[in-house]
Amino acid sequence: MARKKPVQSRTSFWEWGAAALGAAILVFAIGYMAWYGLTHTSGPPVIVVERAESVRLDGSYVVKVLVRNKGRSTAAAVEIEGALKDGEESLETSAATLDYVPENSEREAYLQFSRDPDKFDLKLRAVGGSAP
Amino acid sequence: MAGKDAAVEADTGSTREFLVGLGRAFAGALIFSLPLMMTMEMWSLGVYIDPFRIALLLLVLLPLLVGLSLFGGIRKNTHIVDDLADALMAIAVAAVAAIVVLAMFAEIDPSMSWREIIGKIALQIVPGSIGAMLAQNQLGGSAEDTDEYGFSDAYGGEILLMMVGGLFMSLNIAPTEEIILIAFKMSTWQDIALAFLSLGLMHIVVYVVEFRGTHAQHPEESFFSVFARFTVVGYAAVLLVSLYILWTFGRLEGLSLEQALSLAVVLSFPGAIGAALARLIL
């Protein structure tokens, strides 16, 4: 084809569709981040630990715990501790460390005991963490 | 009827062209962003760095991509809107690639907050879209109105290309803990020596060794002219890009000026090599 191409936009219909998607993603991501920055004041992370189901396996008990951060910033190196108590007496403890628990997010951890946690009082707590 | 057939033919032709371009863009996005999608620090950075800095990074990305399309690229766009369309398409491709791969790696899932998911994806859009942009521009196709390497010779274009090359290398290294460890171990004299080594290597790689695709020194240009206009300016640009990335990633917090500069010099070393080889790798 020796015919000279007319000078015009050579972006096809499909490409404009993809470009529109890109624009939407960009506007949404920038808008969301800016909105988040404006509406969320920073503060310390607040870690809440909740017990989920437990499984018995080969004579030991594994308790799944849900670790939620209800605070205003991400916590790193979060240490979770569970203590099995019979009244005031502590029978055994188990601990787990989570690399990161971002704000408003949930992570899972597992604590292992040799005694049945259903028969005793299981006290769960977040020991502490560091700022990332 | 004949006219209609021709129109349909032209349309299917452009659809095919679009799909080929899309495939190339995905390939480029993956090759540039996969190493970072498999870097642990990138996941956590997406979560905890300042949301305004993520927003700013995405804002800066768009003109950078448009610039890449303007100065680089096989496809010589007649309208700047075509460059803009290319840039936005690269962002869409990078975002889709990041969503798919991160979901497969279980790095994004519904139990996570929107902030976490969007933060992780947003950071991966940066390397991914640069890769997608370059792949759309560079892989295959035929060149018109560009020099034999596919790039125009404009000075601004050359500096921009060096910045993108530096950015690409810096992005891959800035998230790691090692960069901080290296900077803290180095003495001030080693920092200064590294800055000179970076400058020297940059100049040698670009103007002396003459890799295919690098800038050959014109006979009429003096050493000092080329060194001052390209190498020094390029290194300064890389240093600024490094500082910007370190700031975005929150790596400069609580550091003294000396430590911050040391980090920037360390990061600019690979950045300078990336900038020097930009024409080769990009």
C-alpha cells in the first residue's frame, strides 16, 4: 500500500476501552488513597485476638485464633499468647508471631497445647508488636 | 458492499493488532513486576506506607508513562492523546496482572481491608505499567521516523529514559532490608567513593563501551561536554529518583541527612547502571 495514511488518531475502539479502564483504575486508586489519608487519623494499632475452631491431632490440640487490628496503623512482629488456666493456676502457654497485621485486617495464627483447651480456661492476648 | 467489506477487514485488522499489543503489554508487565510481586517487603509496604505517598506515586506515574510513549517507542503517535491512551492501557494491564498474580499468591483475599488490597496493587502498578508500556512500544513492529534504536534523540527524552532505567532498578532494590544494612555499614568515604564509581561506570557504559543501543559520542562533542550534559545530569536525576522512592517507601523516616544521603548513594549505584543501560534493557 503506497497510499499515505491520513494524520489522525490511530487508537482503536478497543484500545480506548482499555485506556478507559486504566483511567478508572488510576482515578479510583488515587482517590481511594487520598480519601483514606484524609479520613483516617493515625494512631497506635489495637490488636484483638479471638478464638476460632480447635482440632485434636495425635494427642495435641491446635487452636486457630483470629487476630484483628482495630487500631489506626499497621502492627509488625505481633506476638500472640494463649494461656490455659485452671482457676488461677496456669497450666501451659503457647505463642505465635505474625509478621504484619495491617489496620482493619485479619490474620490467622495457631496455638498448640497438650491439654484439651475446651476443658480449661483459655486466655488469649496480644503481647505486643513493633511499628513497621 | 465492497466498501463495507473493506471496513470490516480494517476493523478485524485493528482488533488483531490490539490483541497482539495487549499480549505484549501483559508480557512486559509481568517481566517487570513479577520479581517485585514475589518480594515480601512490597506486600507490607503496600499496607503501611502513607496513603498520600501512594496516591502521589500513581499521579507521577501517568506523565512518566506518557513521556516514555512520546520519547520512546516504535509507534510514532501523531496525537498526544494516543500516548495518553497507551499509558492508561499500560496501567490497566499492570493492574489486571497484579490482581491476578497477587490473588494467586494469596497475597490479596477478601478477609483483607480495601486499604490493604488497593495498596498492594497500587505499588505493583508502577513497575508493571512501565514494563507494559515498553513492551507495547518496543517488542516487534516496525519503526518509522525514529532513529535505528527506536528512540528520538531529544535531550529531554534521553534524560527521561535514564530516569526510568534508574527507577526500574531502584524499585527492585529499594524495598529490601539489605539496602539499609549496606548503607549503615558503609563509611562516609566509601559513600563518596561509590558515588564516583557510579558516575564513572555510567559514563563508561554509555559513551565509551558503546553497547548496542547506547548513545555513541559524536566526534565533535568534547569529553567534558558529554560528561557534564549526560552523565552528571543523568546521575543527579537517578539520585533524585532514588531519594523519591526511598521517601515514598518511608525509608528516610528518622534518618539524619548523612544517613539519608548514604542510602540514596547506595540505591543510586544500581540505579546508575540501570540508567546507563536504559536503552539496552528498556
